[in-house]
Amino acid sequence: MSSYIVGVDVGGTFIKTAIVSWDKRVIGKSSCPTHAQEGPQAVMDAMEGGVRDLVAQNKISMSEVMAVGIGAPGPMNWKTGVVYSPPNLAGWKDVPLGTEMQKRLNVPCFIDNDANAACYGEFWLGAGQGAENMAVLTLGTGVGGGLIVFGLLLRGEDGTAAELGHLKVQRDGRLCGCGSRGCLEGYASVTGMVRTAIEALESGRSSLIHDLCQGDHARITGKMIFEAAQEEDEVALWTFEETATWLGLGIASIINFQNPEKIVLCGGMIDAGEMLFEPVRRVAKANAFQVPAERCKIVPAGLGADSGVLGAAGCALARYEAAN
Amino acid sequence: MSSYIVGVDVGGTFIKTAIVSWDKRVIGKSSCPTHAQEGPQAVMDAMEGGVRDLVAQNKISMSEVMAVGIGAPGPMNWKTGVVYSPPNLAGWKDVPLGTEMQKRLNVPCFIDNDANAACYGEFWLGAGQGAENMAVLTLGTGVGGGLIVFGLLLRGEDGTAAELGHLKVQRDGRLCGCGSRGCLEGYASVTGMVRTAIEALESGRSSLIHDLCQGDHARITGKMIFEAAQEEDEVALWTFEETATWLGLGIASIINFQNPEKIVLCGGMIDAGEMLFEPVRRVAKANAFQVPAERCKIVPAGLGADSGVLGAAGCALARYEAAN
């Protein structure tokens, strides 16, 4: 009997794999390097190996796998499973990831945008369980988004919905990789936070961050800013407050847009805990309408770093069931 | 047989009423003054009179009316039909509009936010017909919004979704009536456009607008700015470009959020035609992702000033059918 779903999360550095049973139990998980620099075939080799190894380790036969769900970086066509040219997968150009993986594994394969997969994961098994109307923000190099409305993932007409990192929060603001200016991503991503810190340092403010990066601002990471903030470093604390203010304003827009039950934050940045969540909640509440602001719980991911890989499995299960 | 639905749109100045048949034919329309300054009972008297008169004029018996839909200004509870305290209906405080009108008319009455009703009207009978994923912006004193996703009106958990006029487009921007700053409404409403013009005039720029308002800036209207723009007045043209730029940025956010098929613009401002639509489309396209920007048609209301009153009837029909 086909009782299992396998989820795969293709990141720029690691490929994660997980097996979930039809009754939502996580059976096993693994991770391997992406080898992104070796091009699409090598990445697909790694994906195939990851799935086959994990299935074998858990004494499951491939015939017991009803579907494989793959969360991959966009832009992509989620229906056809073609991945266009994601910035962090070098050499990828219109790769038919869905059909290729289906050929390799001989199991129905479903492709979804990684942030949508993370959203579905939190909805299905994580902090969003029970919510029919919610949003997810993934705070990393960029800011990804996912939306559940009426209990369904909102993919939009072309599968490009929920690009919440590209809400415009400042006219003529920071130039964004998408070609626009003033996108939320430019301020509320880890990259945006680092840029905010660098701007403060370059205006001549002294800071522990300067020591941590050994004077080389190009080496500043989110973690360094967090470490400095824990030491009460003024620039680091200000950088967190700034980043959280932008994020809170973006979240206020999402609350006014969607009147959701929950907004779930994912990604490494949430390890900062209350240093991030307290000002985010405060700014969001001050800038959204009162009733929906009080309704909306702003919470950290319930699945930690596994929202994407488990959500990819969940998306595949939902799509498999809808098709069968 | 109950074959008709009556829609009512309660505005600050006029109450509109319309009869629609079950097969979407508009049977009759009327309009009467709201008498808002006389308080809730007078307004409900006018609403009741409007419905009864229009039904009688069209030789329909009240027993043939299956439901009455009322679009009213928020904030409100659309489920219980209680209208809280709308700024343009003086003296209203927690008025149980739904049950009161149902008692008066002896027909099921359904209350909805007026911008949601306008959205539903355009979806049901107007420019949005056939779209399952769309947004409506009503450009008036404020900026209202409505959203259709998966072919359903998205009201949100508390009925406050789609407050698209309160997307944040500028940190620390213009103070908004909602208590926040930098809301789209502050720039893209008629009021916002007038304010933009006044700021230009007060910076010393000479303009035909100054003559049209006879030097009294408090008297400037959107119509005056439009008239001056038609005469190629520089400040007026700049004001339109500014207003359209803000609106285009807001629309780019909506496109990135929702990946909709259509965005329908309603309200008196759309009479400006291409002077508004050309820059709005240009700015939206330049700032949203390419695929969804090309997908999304930005179009004027198909029902003119009747989106709200017809949509109120449509909302009532949908809710009546869902309940029966």
C-alpha cells in the first residue's frame, strides 16, 4: 500500500529530505549537500540519492511512496514543474524538474515554490495548524511568503502569489533584486538587516560588530549582529529595532490585507526570539486596524528549519489527493 | 415566487436602491438623500422607503423579494449586521442595521462593508466577470478595497480583510485617519490627491488650480485638478502623475501579494481616464514581478457608480443561497 509521502527541499547549500506517513507522522529526515555549482544534473542526482537512501534506511519500498513533493526556489511553473532560473541554483534554465524526477523515481512528483511549501508545512503540521487564514514569512537572504486562505494555499493565477517580500514599504527606497525599489525584503531580510548595520557603521558609529567582523564589513552576518545585540551593543540593538520596524510595517499591511488568524515567521532570524518578536508585534499592532491586529497572532515557526521539507510533502499529498 | 433581490447602498449623501432578478437582470434603480445628519432612525426610514417605493414602482410584491443586501460604511460586523461608528454617518453607534431592516421589511437582510459590496458587484456583473482572483479599489474620500480569491469574497476572520487603502507605502509618511502613517489612502484617495496639489501650491508654484478655487485652497476638489490638467496646467499634471505613482506602487504590492487576473478601479477618480490609468499601469508594471504584472489587467469599473448597490444585492443572494 502506498502510505508515505516524501518531501524534498532544495536549497542553495543543502537538500533536505523527509518521509511523512499518510496520518502525518514524520518517519525520517536527512540532509545532503546540494552541489549547486555542478549544475542541474548533479543536483538531481543528489535529490534522487537523498530520497532513495532515506527510503531504504527506513525500510520502506519505493512502491509504498504515493508521491514526492519538491520545494524549490522560484521562479517556476508549479503546474508543469518547470524551474526557470533561480538566482541561487547556477546554470538552471527552464529545467523540467517535475518530469525529470518523476522519470528517475517512478513516483508522481509535484513541484512547489519553497516559501509556499514552508507555508503549507506550518499550516499542515506546524504553528498554523487549525488556521484557515494565515500568512508565512521566511526571513533569510531574501523574504519569502506564503498564504493560506479558505484553508487553501493561494498560489494565484501564475503561481506567483504571496511574494510578500516584495510589498512596497518605501517609495524610492533600497534597490531590490526584483528591479523595484523599497521592497520589504530590502529591509527585513538578513541581507537587509546587515545592510542597515553597515550603513550605521559607515556613518561612523562605533560598535562591537566592527570587531566581530575584524573591520571587514563585507563579512558581517546576522549572527554577528545578534551576538553584539546580546552584549547590549547600541548599533546592534538599533539595527534590530530598525529591522523589526520595517517587518512590523509589512506585517501591518498583511493584517489589513487579509485579516488572518496567524502570521508565522520562519528562517534563521527568528532565533533572535523576543529581540525580534517584541518590536515586530508592537509595530504591527500600532499600524494595523485594532480588531484584526488583536486577532492576529504573530508566532515563530513550529517546525523550525523543517517547514519547507515537510510542507513539500504536504503539498504533494494535497495535490495527489486532488488529482486522484 | 421569490425571484428578486434588492440591493441598498448607504452612502454619506445618497442611498441607492436596485432590484436584480435571480438571473442577474437589473430591473430598476433609484436614489434618495441619506439625511445622515438626522441620525440612524431617519436613515433607516429613508432606506425602507427607498426599497418599498422601488419595489412598488416595478409592480413587484415584497413577497417576491427573497433577500435584501445592504452595503454600508464600516467598521461593522457583517455576520451580526451591527454597524459600529462609521465616520460619515453621524450619531451611529452599534446600530443593529441588519435586524432593524429585517423587522421593517420582513425579508432576510444581509449587511456588508460597502467596498466589499462594490468588489462583489464588479465580480458578479461588472468588469471582473469570469475572474476567480481579483481586487477592487474604490477611490473616493478614502481608498476602499475588496478581494475575490478562489471565486469567493475574502472577508477575513473579523470581516476586516481587504483594507487595501491601509497598505503602508511610506514609513513615517502622511498621518492617516486610521492612526497609522504612510497608508496608500493618504496619497491615492481624492483627499490625498487634493493634499498633494495643496502642498505643491503652498510651495509657491503657480497654477490654474489657484484660480479655480478662487485662492481658497480648502475649496480645491479632485474635479478642479482634473479640469486644470486638461488645460495642461503643470501642477495639475504633476499632481496626477504623483497620485498615479502612489496608486501604481500600491497596485504593484497587490499584484505581488495575490497574483490576480484583474484589478478593478472604482469611484469618481476613474473619470480622469487615461490621465490616471496610463501612469498607474506603467508604475504597477515597473514595480511588480513581470509574469503577474503582465497577467493582471488594471481596468475601470464596469458598473460605473452602481458597483456597490448591485454588489450588495449579489452578496445577499450568495449569502441567502449559502444559508438555504
